[in-house]
Amino acid sequence: MVVHRSKWGWSRAGWQRLVLILLWLGHGIWVLLGPYPGGHWTRLADTLARPSQHLASRWAQWRTTRKEAARDFVETRAENVRLTAELAQLRTQAAQEAPRLAEADEAVRLLGLKRQIPLELKAARVIFSTRPATYGGLILDRGRDLDLVPDQGVLVPEGIVGRLWSVGPTQAKVLLADAPNASVAVMLMRSRATGVLQGLGSGRALIRYISNQEVVQVGEAVLTSGLDRVFPRGLLVGYVAEVVPGDLELRVQVNLSAPLDRISTVLLLPFQPPLEVQPPFVVQEPKPQRKKGTP
Amino acid sequence: MRIAAPSATRQNLLCAVTLGLVFLTAPFPRIQFVVHVLLVLALAPRAGSPLAGALWAGAAGWALEGTLRLYPHLGGTAWADMTLALLAGWMAGRWPLEGVKGWFARLAGLLAAHTLLVHLAVRLASGPHPWGFGWLWALVSLPVWGWAVWRLMYTGPSPRLG
């Protein structure tokens, strides 16, 4: 067999073998590339890049979360500042409107009382209080200009306040029920015993002329009796605070129900009202519980 | 008795004619597959010249796939044909033919391996595809084309022909 040597030192058979190997390998590689040759490289690149892609994804997610948290924090702070300013503004506004609201509430309550009492009531505003002084009282902003006269009854929704002591052209003075020189005809709600209420000051008063024979309980309601022709029968005066038996009569001490220190608006009864009107202040007595088996 | 290798000229000439038949039988896929198998397994392999056999086999594979125009990525059949042709050539050098029965048996074994390898290579290159029945036609007609190749390449023309 003649061997032809090429100029690079390879035999012809060697070259043929090399070409054959390249041909076979080339075809094999071409076959292994498959229908979409780029897909292999893409999958390989994806596989190699998967760890870095995972890290990059985690890094981007962490940054996004951090950015959102920072934005939420900034927005929360801004909203907090805004809400703080708004709260301060609302508090100031509420403080400014509180007197008007209280006056409006008082007016509503007075209106409700006025609807309950079937008499022609007049309203007046308290402009000054001389209560701390001896024989002090309240100064109203209305006087003869509203056809007021002395001895008109004065009341608020919680109970009676007193009576008009003196009336000026545009002002009137109220003698409070707890004044030492004030007297109101009253009766006890349960026993219906009548007496005269005399002031002790500081929202307290004493009922005179209650017989020792009467049974008076602490906490019992005290109503006007209407005998003084200043108040009609049945207006709430206060509640019994203490009962002390005396030689001839009971010493019944009463806490007045009207808040005499915090009155801003009052209602004025007509002069010498009728004795009987529908009592708005009558406290509903709890019904006695019957024992089982009793009719 | 060992059968002598055919002459290279006759073998190459027969390969060229058969390759032409591969193109010409394109309208008839079953016949084309049989001709293709004939070229790859029976005509192309040559013990002393693997490169020529691989080239003929590769050409047969490209011709078959090119005329079929069914696969998205060609080359699988050509690679399988080259591999089988190299294997057959190696077998021809390692175990020289000693008779027509051995020739038929060898062709049948190579046909089975060829069927499996072609399917695998086409699956790798183009994706899943049906098996088809070309292998069955080739196996059924093996006595015909195997005997024809045997007479044309190894035992010369028939005494009756002359």
C-alpha cells in the first residue's frame, strides 16, 4: 500500500480519517442541537444565570420592599403631622364653640320643659351671679321690658331656682331657693306632708313644719305644693338628704336639684300661676314588688 | 469461502445510480425508503474506504429528508445513515462475507439497528414523530434488494445474463 505523505506530514488516510471524524461529529452535533438550536444555548444560559438571577430578584424585591416601607413611613409621618394640625384646629374650634353648644343644649332643654308645662313661660339669660355674697342671687338680662314682676317663679329643667326678688327696667334679680331669706311651699312626694322650705346656702335647704308623726325617708323627692302661689303644684325641688327628729317637728334637710352654680338660662313662670298644672318633674315611683302568690 | 470485496468503481457507480433513484422515488415514500436503506446498508459500506461510504450514506439521508420536507430540523437521518454505514463497513472488514445467508442476516440486523437509530436521531433533531412502516417494507423486500445487491456487487452478473 502506497502511503502519500502530505506537506504537513500527514498521510492521505489520516486526512481522510480526520475528515470522516469531523463529518460524523459535525452531523452528530447538528442533530443534537435539535429543532431549535438557539434554545439549547438559551436554556444553558438560563441554567448558568439562575443563581445570579435569583440573587438579583431577591435584591430587587428587598429594595422594592425597603422603598415602599420608606415611602409608607414618610407618608405616615406627613399624615400624622397633618392629622395633628387638624386635631389642634378642631380642638380650638370645639373650645370656641363649646359655650355656644352648651347654651344651645340649655336652650333645647328649656324648650322641652316649656312644652311640658302648659303655662306661658318666658326665658331669660343669667348675666351675673352674686351667689358667693351674702343674700346673693342671680341677675337676669330681662326686666320690666319683658313685663316681669316680683315673685314670679324661676325654674330650670332640673328643678326650681327661686323667685324674682326685684325687677328693674332691663334686669331682674333672682332670690335663690337656698338663700336664708327664701321660702318655698313644698310637700313630700310619698307622704304628701306639706311644709315650708328655707334656704341653708350651698344648694341645701330645710323643710319646716313637718310633724314628728310623719314618716320621711332619705332620698324622697320634694315637690312644690303650690300654696305660696309662686310655683304650681308638683315641680321638683330636690331630694331629702337627712331627717332628724326634733321636739315638735322633723328637721328635714334637702339637697336642691337645680344646679344653682351653673345656671345660664332660666324660665320664668307667670305671676301667680294656677295651683294645679301637669307636673313635669314628678319622679316615677318604683312599683312595690309583689311577693309570689299574693294577688 | 470468503467473498472478495467489490470493485470501488462499480460500487460508487451503483451508489450514484441509487442516489438518483432516491430523488426519483420521492413521490413514493415507501419505495423511496427501501431504496434509501439499500443504498445506506448494502451499497455504501466499504471496508477499506469509510469516508466514501459515509459520504454516500450522508447524501442518501439528506436526499431522503430533503425530499420528504416533513421535519423542522434536518440531518437526523443523514447522521444515522453515516453511523450505520460506518458500522457496516467496519463489520465488512472485521467479518468478511462468506455467503448469501450471512449477507441477509447482516442486512436484517443492520436494518433493525438502522430503524432504531434513525428514529432516535430524528427525534433528537426534530422532536417526536411517528414510527411509520418504512422499516416493515424494507424488511419484507429485503430478500429482493439484498439478493440484487449480492449479485451486482459480490458475485457478478448472473450466468444466464451473461
